[in-house]
Amino acid sequence: MEESEERDLTPQSDSERCQQLRKLSELKLYRRRWFFLGVVCLLNCSNAMIWISFAPVANIAASYFMTTLDTINWLSLVYLVISIPFGIGASWFLDTLGLKSAVILSSWLNMLGSFLRSASIIYFLNAGHSPLIYLFLGQSLCAIAQPLVIFVPAKLAAVWFPEHQRATANMIASMSNPVGILLANIISPAVVTEEKYIPLLFGIYGVPAVLACVLATGGIWQKAPPTPPSVSAVNPASEPFSSSLKALMKNKAYIILMLCFGAGLGIFTAFSAFLDQILCFKGYSNFFAGLCGALFILFGIFGALLCGLYVDRTKQFIEVVKICFCLCSFASIAFAVVSNMRNQAIPLGIICSLYGFFGFAAYPIAMELAVECSYPVGEGTSTGLSFISGQIQGLIYMLLFQGLTKPVASSSLSSCGVDQIEISDWSVSTLVMAALTCLASCVFVIFFHTDYKRLLREANTEDNEETERELES
């Protein structure tokens, strides 16, 4: 029989505590947790590839669909706009109906959205209206799918993985999203060298969407393991979603984390979406911009792996996140300065690598920290609100950064495309981006303090079990 996945915010009675202690001897791990993790990774990766698929080739896509760069940018922005209202529903859905329902529904929405996007290149379907209708409708379905799967990692780690694997599992599932962005930054510029290859791009990104849906629908049949993997997963609860929200809004540490993490996530979202346009004005090619995006994410995954393994051993969540935040700020300042210079390919590559290393390293650990400082609120709710904060701020920042650009006349030194009218100078935007990163880092380092509530609960429960055993003997 499956265990419920929700947490109880009310104190335990003596009988409940005794029952919980007896269950500790039944803790068990299941190998199928790795299959579940693999499906979530594939789905998260596919959704991210669809999200950012046109950003590395924005100028070519704009020419193919006979529209403007701002319209192509909205293909990325639509994810942020839609995930904000649907994010609250996704948090409720995940903590109420469980992992199985969330992952399967997300996989179907992602696959159907991928199919609908492809209708924009079928000429007889576009007679009498713009193909952008299908493109934006499909992108919107995939955007609805995003919060359902991107909120999953912390919940999946808590429900299926033991205490010493939680941060690593969270890191693997969380980093599958930037892996998708990495692949898009490599695949899109490599495939779309000319407008005629745009249809091929739809087919390439459709394959993992279909595969993820098939694996999720056919291979996931339980929302939780028959027996819990950790002490904190032993005692299920059924606290209403509204009570969880109220508890989070009264939690000062969580609010600081939500705002600062959201700022970092929003800035990284804007950085990924606009990197090609930032660099092309100074003469850097689409391929080089894609390479910088790839280094940004590749080193970010490496950093997340190292920090995830370290935190699983030491439990130093706060120290690691604060250090990463500070070093990420230095990298953002360096990027703002060097990106406005020509012929600085090697320094830019190094800076983007460091930016990603420290920025993405903090991402999964911050998600675990959100659970630790808000426990026993459900993982889907605590991580979901943090992500929604990032989406809201990301939308604001993307509109702000676009508004701060300075339109300039076409130049032979630019690589933005001779057919594009709106070539822009992003120097002011990158400086503001760095300033916001530094502000979020300072606020987090100075004001964020919390206890590790979930770890304390587990430690106390284990101590009680040991005491009971000693008394019995």
C-alpha cells in the first residue's frame, strides 16, 4: 500500500510517536527510484529544450517566421508568463495528488505542445493566418507542463531517496533542466545554419518529448514507495494547502530565500535567453554564443555535482549557497565588463564557465534549503513558491533588460544578421544584471539564517529510537 506524501504541521501525540519509532525498522530503498529519477530528468530536459529552442538562433527564426526579434523573445517569455498563475496550481497538485499524477500530466502536456508547435511549419494548416498561432499555442502547453515537472526534484528526493542521497537526487533532477538548455544551445546553432533547417529543429526536439511521455505513462505506477526511505518520510500528513501557504508567508527565513533565489533564477533565465543577442552586437557569432551558453551550463552541472555530493556529506547548506552567491556576483560583474569588448573570446568563455559553475551549484542546494527551513510544509509547495518567485522576477527582468537596450544602426562589425533592423546595444542591461545579482547576494548573505528543521526532526527521532531500545534492553 502506498504511503501518503503530505506532511503534518500539527504536533505528534505519544502514540503517534511510538508508531513512528516502530516504523523506523521498516525503512527500505527501491531500485525503481532511479527509473523514476531518469524519467523526470528526460522530461525536464525535453521541456527546457523546447523552452529555449529559438533563443540561440533568434535572428534566423525571426527571418523564417517573418517577424521581429521581440516576438521570438516572447517564445521564451511565454514560459514565465504562463508558469506564474499555473505554478500555484502545480504546487497544490503535486502535494495533494502526488508525484505520479504530476509527472504523467506534465509529460502529456509537453508532448502535445511539441506536436502543436510543429503545426506552424505545415503550410496547408496556416492558410489565411499566421503560423505563429500554432507556435505560441504549443509553447503555451509546454509552459503549463514546466512547473509540474520542475517542482518535482525536492519532492522526489524526499519521498523516494534516503537522507544521504537527497541532495544528490535533487541535484540530478534539477540539473536536467539546464542540461536541456545546454543541448538547445548546442543543437540549435549547429542545425539551423539557414532558414530551411527550422523544420528539422522541430523534429529533433519532438523525439525526447514523445519518449518521456511513453516512459512516464507506461513505467510510473506508484506515487510513493510501499515503505519510506527515511525518517522524515515515515509520518505522512494531510495539512491543507492553504495552511501551508500561511506558514510559509510567516517564515522570515523562507521569504528571504524565496526572494533572493528568485532573483538569481530570474537573472539566469534572462541571461540564457538573451546571450546570443548580447554577444552578436560585438561581433561574436551565433556558434560562439551557443558555445558560451554551453560552457555556462556544462560547468554549472559540474559545480552542482560537486556541491551536491559535498552537502550530502556535510549538510552545510547555508555556507555553500552563500559562498556560491558571492562568487556568482563577481562573475556577473566580469561578464558585464568583458561582454562589451570585441575579440575577447577566451575571457568570455572563462567568465561564462565560472558564472555557471557557481550559479547552478547553488540552485539544487537552495531547493533543499527551502525544504529545510520550511519543514514540515510539503516539498512541492516550498520549492514551488521559490520557483514562481523566480519566474515573476525573470519576466520583470527580461522586460527590463529589453527596455534598457539601445537600438543602433546595422554595422558590418555586428553578427546579428544583415536582414534584421533592430540591432541593439546591451551594455546598460548587462550592468544592471550584475547590479541585481550583487544586491540579491548581499541580502542573502547578511539576512538569511535558519535551523535545518527536517534534519533536526530526523536526528531527534533517531535519538528517541535509540533511547527506547536501550530502555527495552
